[in-house]
Amino acid sequence: MTQTAKFDPETLRSAMDGPVFGPDDAGYDRARTIWNGDIDRHPAVIAQCVSPDDVAAALAFGRDNALEISVRGGGHSYSGTSVGEDGLMINLSAMKGVAVDPEAGQALVGGGATMADMDAATQSYGLAVTGGVISDTGVGGLTLGGGMGWLTRMAGLAIDNLVSAQVVLADGRIVRASETENPELFWALRGGGGNFGVVTEFEYRLHPVGPEVHLGLFFWAAAEGTDALRLIREFIPTLPRRSGALIAAAMSAPPAPFVPEHYHFVPGYALIVAGFGSAEEHAAAVAPIRDALAPLFEFITPIPYAGLQQMLDTAAPRGMHGYEKALDLDDFSNEVIAVLTENAGQKTSPLSFMPIFPLNGAFSTVGEDDTAFGGARTAHYGCNITAMTPDAETLTLDRAWVRTTWEALRPLASNPAGYVNFMADADYDRVRESYGSTKYAKLARIKADYDPGNVFHRNANIKPG
Ligand code: FAD
């Protein structure tokens, strides 16, 4: 659906409180630019919305002028669906207010807020909700796909903590979705991505976290990959619920102050454990790792929760050329470990790696059908294979590495499509495979109720059915 008709942006300007940018306006480039430097698209017009009414006005303008709609939250996806060529971008990045109600333990968060915006506000009260591990990721796209991070084992996914959402529907109606208002829409928003409307406000349930938490980072050399992954396989199920973990396979040691200089960029495997209980509980939890297989280096320290949330930001700077594919693994079987270790050494960029999220604890106490999340709720690993490079040429090499590794792991995967938020190419078959046919059919039916014309199709698209 490419825009061909002429249109007058003044009509949109006069209908909105927020600014409207055309290609010649100052602010246009900033508003269209997203995290993935490999994606350089030029919308015909950008509506920088400041209210749900602005969003409704932009949608009406898009409809009247047959413009393809894209919705930008934090602009932090590999897929780049939030920016299109020629169409109308609804940019939510100015809608980033966060209002915390510490008595109720809840927060209202603007649809364009980033994790950093949300964490800064909630941490003032020693509260937090599950979010991603890079702080400039938008809460919008992250939550609508599921939302996994350090708190997943303790508090479930972001969607498991969603109380309600304010949504601007394709026809311009502004509605609230919760367990009691528009419950089917509320179900679909919790995992169904940006398919059902523009979420202008998320209401979350918060948990007491920090402000000081505990970090344990362990790094093993590439040659010890098999032993390290076998150790991690035994260790993860022993972790107390009040801890989070991330496994980084095919990682190059960062040039960080806590890494001895002679290990900078050395390839290997990392296990990062975040403890949300006492220092003693954390020390006891990580002791078995240190005893079982001496790491090349380790870093065990108290850290502010907000610092933990920003700790990996330098590993994924804006403007990198990125590509990713993911799949779900039931376990690190010996076969899986063999594929991971065989492929780990084949990447080119030091920033390319395989972040693997242990999904268990509170995550698996939620019923399979309670939310629209794509993927099982039984304990498993969300395995992401990520290419991240400073230039397009190196991306060509590491994109091939991602695809080869994914193909090799695919026969061993419990869900070869993986998490919808980790799909750089979200084609119909993979989206359907991620949800499974029953859940996809329900999503398609709800899509037909709320967006029969598939206005919101620049996403991991669910076709109205
Ligand atoms: P955008 O590019 O702005 O949006 C992506 C899509 O989401 C849009 O096309 C639109 O369909 C939809 N969307 C966004 N906001 C709204 C809204 N308010 N209303 C309606 N639709 C909306 N995911 C995790 O779960 N955990 C992680 O730890 C994690 N780490 C990541 C690290 C990196 C470096 C990157 C690039 C991604 C990571 N992700 C992670 C994936 C991330 O959750 C998704 O890419 C998500 O879509 C980003 O949301 P965004 O709002 O920033 O993206």
C-alpha cells in the first residue's frame, strides 16, 4: 500500500497538538531514525503525537489519504516495522510520561516511553516491573510482544503485570482494555503485538525491587564452551525465584573496566545472574558456579537496579546494523550444546552474539491461554541469535552466520519460530508458527473485530480472519 495521492500536511497540523514533520522539516530525520542503522526509510509524513486525540487525528488523516500507517514506540526493533517508506509514521516518543502510585503499587506509562523512562520513575519508590535488558527499548513494542528481562523469573513477563491499556483503535475510537473492559482486546494486547491499535498508555502492577540489587557475571573462554553450557544447564534450575539470569553465547568480552585488559574482545560464554534478594542469598546462589568451573574472569558486585537495566546498553548502541532470528529450546541438550559451540566461533563482529533468556519461575506459573504470548509457558529457553555490526558489509557476513546457526538449531527447537519480538523477518508462516494455530486463529478473529482492514500491518502481522 504505497502512497500515491497528493495530500496537504497542513490538514493534519491543524488537527493535532503535536508537531507534524515532512521531509523538509527540521526534526524529520530525528523522528524517522530508529535503532537499527541498517534501516533507512523515509515516511511521507510523521505525526509526533502528544495525546490519544492526536493519534486518532493522525489515523483519520492516514485513512483519508490512503497512507500506510507505521507506529513508532521506542524505535528499538530489529525488524524496523515502526518506519515505512512513503507512509504516515505515528511517532509516540513524546508520550513518555510515567505516573507512579506507590500505595497501589501501580504505574501509568505513556505508550512511547522507554525502559529508562519507566525505571527512573518507578525506582524512585523502590518499585519495578519486568522490562528488557537494554534501557532505550520502548515499553510499547516490548510489552505488546510479551516483554522479557531480568525480572521474568521473579515477576513473569511485562504482559503478566499489565493491568489495563488505553488504546486508539483503527477507526479512531479511544477505549480502555482490561480484564473487565474489552477483555478480548486485553487478551490480544498481551502478546499479539501492535496488531490491534495504538496503545497510548500502559498500566502496570509493580514489585518491590532494589534500589540496590546484586550482580554476578561469569565469563568462560571459547574452548570451555561445552563445559560452561553443561554447568549452566544444571545451575539455572537451582536459582532462587528472586533472581534473573541471561546466558550470552558467542560473546566477545567487552572492553569494560571490570574485564582484565588482555581479555578484551576474547570470545567466549557468559552467564549473568541478577539477585533481587539479600547479598547473602545472591552469594549463596552463585557459589556453585564459581566452585564448579573457574571462569576466565568474574564480576560480583552490588549494583543499582537502574544500573543493571543500563549495564548492557553499550553492547547494543543505536545506529548498529542489526539482524536477528530466534527459537525456543526446551533444554541445553548435548546436541544443542554441540550446535551452539560449533557455530559460536563463526561470527565476525565482536557485538554479534546469542543472548539466551531462561524462561521459568513466575513465567511458567501463567496459563498457556491466559495471554496471547507466542510460545509455551512451560520452563524453557528463549534463544536469540543476533548480528550487530558497525557497517552493512559486516552485517552481510553475520546475517549469514545468524541464518546458518538458526538452521542448525531448528531441528532441536521446541518452537522454531521463537518470540515475535525477536524476528527481524516476521513473515506469515513464522508468526503463525510462533503463536500456534489455535492461538493464531483466536488472534485473527479478534483482529477482524478491531482492525478488519489491517490498518496496523507493519508488525509481526496477524491477518484478520
Ligand atoms: P518500535 O520499533 O518502536 O516498534 C516495533 C513495533 O511495535 C511497531 O512496528 C508497532 O507495531 C509496535 N508498537 C510499538 N509501540 C507501540 C504502541 N505504543 N502501540 C501499538 N504498537 C506499538 N525484547 C524483550 O522482550 N527483552 C529484551 O531484553 C529485549 N532486548 C532487545 C535488545 C535490542 C538491542 C533490541 C533491538 C530489541 C530487544 N528486544 C527485547 C525486542 C524488543 O522488545 C522489540 O524489538 C520491541 O518491538 C521494541 O519496542 P519499541 O517500541 O522500542 O519498537
